[in-house]
Amino acid sequence: MSLNRKPRVGLLAGDPTGIGPEVAAKLLDLQNTLELADVVLVGDREVFRSGARVASKGSRAVESLPLIEFSLKCEIPMAQVSADAGAFTLGTLRMGALALQNQDIDALVFAPLNKQAMKLAGLEQEDEMHYFAHLLGHNGLCSEINLAESLWTTRVTSHVPLREVADLITEQGVFDAISLIDRVMRSERATAPRIAVAGLNPHAGEGGLLGSEEARVIAPAVQRAKTAGITVSGPYPADTLFIAARRGDFDAVVTMYHDQGQIATKLLGFERGVTLQGGLPAPIATPAHGTAFDIAGKGVANVGPIREAFHVACRMASRGSN
């Protein structure tokens, strides 16, 4: 994008039956949102209107901003998982990805989705990140990266059953996760991050007493990354690693599976947590929380996480990074 203009950011309302439309409307109502970027709505304007009615905010922007249209074909009950909601969500993701490919927008921000609904609607990929990769024709490395203020985290395995994790931890997979977060952070921050790698087993294997993956797989990957010029260390016991990270000893943490990092980062900054679709051809960001069916329609959803996701996307689009 030209350095002389604001980034163009597509905004998706996420699952229409959750808090997504509400937090999208609240984001549009914030004073600096439209100062930071030229926002393009993606989806059905009536869905955004419903969010504005719930939030009592953002209605002027909802009516005035340009729209890449994908219509909601039927009325859907609030706070319920449904194939209809999933089909609408998938359609908006397709339209957003197409807009990125056509360079109609520079970045994408989406409100929370519901994976079960998308699966009911026919999603074949593991999650929305891999769906985006498919839509964008991206065959390279990609991984979710989570941001909690200054601390970044990523993981070797993601949305898979816990019983499968150990078999999926490979030296190449650990090396790839380290390399990806190093590359993305260098492009976003222009400095080399200090990366820590968690072990898989309790106490990082306790010298082999509690598992061998640390010695056989993780430590060789860390050494390989060091040889490649990355500032990385580990593997460390996961239960104490985040204490050091919170203290400021590290800029990023690579974990082995979903909850190992997600629980820690959400405790560190749930109100500001962001998930970045790292490695894809364009910046794509979302709040690091779900559809919150328990509070959907009540007007109390926190705008903080989607605000942070929007700010990250704007910064990365302005710098031409992803």
C-alpha cells in the first residue's frame, strides 16, 4: 500500500448470533477507529445494524461505510449454534479473502466466529486460519499467533485433540513455529525478539523421567534455530515459563499445544488479547475470545479485544507486514 494513505481494513461481524455484531458496532463508535483506517464492512449491513441496536453505538458508521455484501439469507436465533450462522460466517470470510486478493483492502479484522457452526455448514479445514490459507492460495507455513500486550505466543499444534499432540510434535514443526514467530515479530517490530520454547511434559521431561520429547525433538529444534541466527532458548517447564515471560525476560513463547499457551495468555491480558493469523499473505486479526453466547444480545460485551485486533491490523498493514 502507498505510505501516503491510511490502510483499508475490512471488518467482519463474525458469527451473527454471538457478540460479534455488537463489538463491531462498538469498535466503529470509538473516536480513533475511522482516523486510523478506511474501514470497509464485509457481510450484511442488517447484521451490523443489529449489533448497533444492541450496543446503542456505531449506527452512523454502519449506515455510511462502504459494504462488500454477503447477505444473511434467513432469520437466525441468537446465541445458538447453527449451520445457517456457520454458512453466513463462511461466506463473509470468502468475501473478505477475495477483497484481499483483489487489493480492495489491505487487512482484515473479524469478530469472533463459532467453529462448530462453521463445521456444520461444511468447513473442511481445521479452522478459519487454514480456511483463509485455502482461499488465499497460501501453501506455506502459517500459525495462529496470540498477543497479550507486549508478549507474543504461538504453538506447534493447534486445534487437535489432546491425545494426538505428542505424535504431532516434530523437530521440523518446532523449528517452523520458532521461525515463523521470529519472522512476523521482526517485520512488525523491526527488532529481533527473545523467544522461549516450552517443553511438552511436566517439568520439561525432568531429564527424561517424565518424557523424552524434550531431548529427542524440542532441544534439537531450538539448537537448529539458534544456528539459523534466532535468539531462542529452551525447552523450559511450561508452568514457570510464563512467570519469566511476564517479568519481561522474553518477548515471545512457543508452546506445544493450544491450552498450554492460551490459558496463560488469556490470564495475562484477556481484555486486550488478539489472535493474528501469522504467515498469511496479508494481516488478518481477531479478538482472542469466542462468541460469548451467554452475554450475546445484552449490550455488555467488551470492545477492548477487537479494538486491539484492529490496531494490530492497522499497524501491520501500514508497514506492509504480516
